[in-house]
Amino acid sequence: MTTESQVQSLDQFARWGFTLENPDNHVVELLHEGELVARFSQSGATKESLQKECAQHLVIEHGWGFAGRPCCACKETITGDDTKASAIMLQKKAKWDYPTWGNGLDGIGGRAIALVCGKCLEQNRQPEYALKLNGDDWTDPKDIELVPLAGLEDAG
Ligand SMILES: [Zn+2]
């Protein structure tokens, strides 16, 4: 895949500030407003993998659509007016692809992410679950699974 067609494969994400860079012939870097989001091999930078990283970045880092997703501490659904809801980067190894953080940036691989509602954050309540996406659709609650942290390996 050429860089130009990779850029085209970003579709609407290109309008939302995502760009691609080729630091060398083997690597494709996805950036958002100049900040490194993910690093791919040339063959790994498919339209699907690029757009999934873009969507995940907007949801996790920029709070797009926490609403309707479960809080990983109290399991209540996070409401649209909960402006304090946050994503927490866990030091646990994820056995799934999305959502995770640290992909390829340090060579260690994906780690799990928890979403916590504003109320739990205020009460300093710790997440007991990690968020796992089973399908492709961030907006479908059926695709979202809560995985108990107790069953996950620590990331060293
Ligand atoms: Zn909560």
C-alpha cells in the first residue's frame, strides 16, 4: 500500500486531524494533531486497522462517546452529562485488540483500559473490570464486555 492510499483510507478521520508519517520504509506512524497515536508496519497499516486506532483514540483520549458505555467500577452506564468520566490506562495485559493502549509504542503490546464514571472518580473507587470490544461497533452495548481485572496478567 502506498502512503497516499493509506492517507485516503483515513477518510473522515483525516478531517479530524489525523495524519500519517513514514519515518522509514517499513513503518507507518499515525498521528493526531501531531501527537503519536500508533505505529504500524507497512503491511499492518490497513484501512481497517488505521480507522480502528483513530476511533479508539477519539473515544479514549478525547472522551468521544463515553456515554452509554459501562463504568468499570460500579457497572452503571455512563450518562451523556457526565463530563468527568475518564479512561484509565491499566497496567494489565489485554488479551484482546480493542480497546488497548501502548500498541507498538514500546514494543510491549496492548494493555487494558477501563472507563470510570465521574461519581466513582470522585469517590476514588478503583475499576474492577477492563473494557473489551467484541465487535466493531463502539456504539452498540452488545459489543462491549467487562472483563474482571483479577483474571488479567500484570504488565511488568
Ligand atoms: Zn462508576
